[in-house]
Amino acid sequence: MVEVALMLAALLHKPAGLVDAVYQAGGLDAVAVVETESQFNERAWRMEPEGTSYGLFQLYSKCHEQYRGDVLLHIVAGCAFLSQCLAKGGGSLAKGYSIFNSGTSWKSIDKGRKLERRRDSWAMYIYRRLR
């Protein structure tokens, strides 16, 4: 639904095409993770103890291919990893994000709960405008 992505892009003040690509690939959960991890900066990077975290999803080079030259492949890789984390977290975004962020379902659970609340507020915003 392009209109949802456009509403999210306007709400977040981010590029509509990029928000749409993330939304189409991973839904609202992926949009929430990307907004938290990189604020939709395609070239965001951070030094880590054994490499770098890079891109929209801040994928860690020690564990993931980063696809620095192809943002769409990076989105697919980020969404695939997020999907695995959500499955390990029993479908809970809070637990899934904690796994995504720290490797465990409890180390980053507070960040995960905050992310979940943000995602839910966006969902309510969209619902109210589309009904």
C-alpha cells in the first residue's frame, strides 16, 4: 500500500521512495527498526569492536553481508535478519528487536518495548486516517 508508505514518509520526514522500499519489504516493523537504527540514512555506519555496523539496518559486518553498493539488497538482508529475530522472539517486536540489537531476548528489551510502542502509535495514526 503506497499510501501507507507515503503517510509514514510524511510523518517521519524521510524520503518516500526509501520508506516505501522498506515498508514493502518488511512492513511497519522494518520501518520502525530502520528509523531507530539509522533514521533512514543509507550510509550510516558505526565502528564496532570487530568491524562496522552499516546502512539502514546497521548490519554488523562480523555477522552479515552489508551490501554497501546496493541499498535494495541491503533492505532485503535487513528484513530477512529481522524476520529471523522476530521468529526467535515469538513474533513479539520487543523481543525480536532485542535479539536483533543484542543477540538475546532480554538485553535490549527496554529498547524493544519503546520501539514497539512507537510502531503501535504509527499503526494507530495510519488506521485513523485510512478508515
